[in-house]
Amino acid sequence: MDKTIFLKEIKTISNQVWGAEPKSLNDTIRQMRVASDDIEIFMEKYASKYVIDMQAYDYSDYFYDDNFFIINTFREVGFLLNIIKRKQDLTFEHLYTIAENRKWVNPFV
């Protein structure tokens, strides 16, 4: 699969779901500043487009639940004070590699 074509296709999906798109494969999903529900919709469309076995995918491995303002506020303070370690950023390059293999594998293991 060609990376240029993949980026173009991912931009289309992300624009449909988020109204925003990555500039490069090095961009992260967190940089898109989207809500958890929208991330789930994006991941479903992504998996469907590239026919990816997502059994090993777990949203909470990569993202935080953003439904509770007070929890989010305390989490951000924890990040600033280095009390809580931030989850690793999932990049579009990771999604490219996973799409090539057609099976979800945690890229940080």
C-alpha cells in the first residue's frame, strides 16, 4: 500500500468524521482534538475500509474517556505534576502499518 494514497484516504475519513484532517502520517489522533465518541466512529470506519481484525484493539490502551469534566481536569493536573504518565500517542503512521498487516497490534509493545 502506498503511504501517499493511505494519507489521502485517511484525510477523507477523518474529514467526514471530525471535520479535521492530519497533515502527515506523523500526526497523532490526539492532535486532532476530538471527542472519544468521534474517535470510535473514526476507528470503525478505518477498520472497515482496510478490513482490519480489531479484536486486539482496546480504546483505553490509547485514549482517555473524556465524558467527565472534573476527572479530566484532575488528570491534566496530574500530567503537569508528573504524577500521571500520559498514554503514548497513536500516530497515523501506526494506523498505516496496521492497515498493511490487516490486524490490530499494539504498536507500543
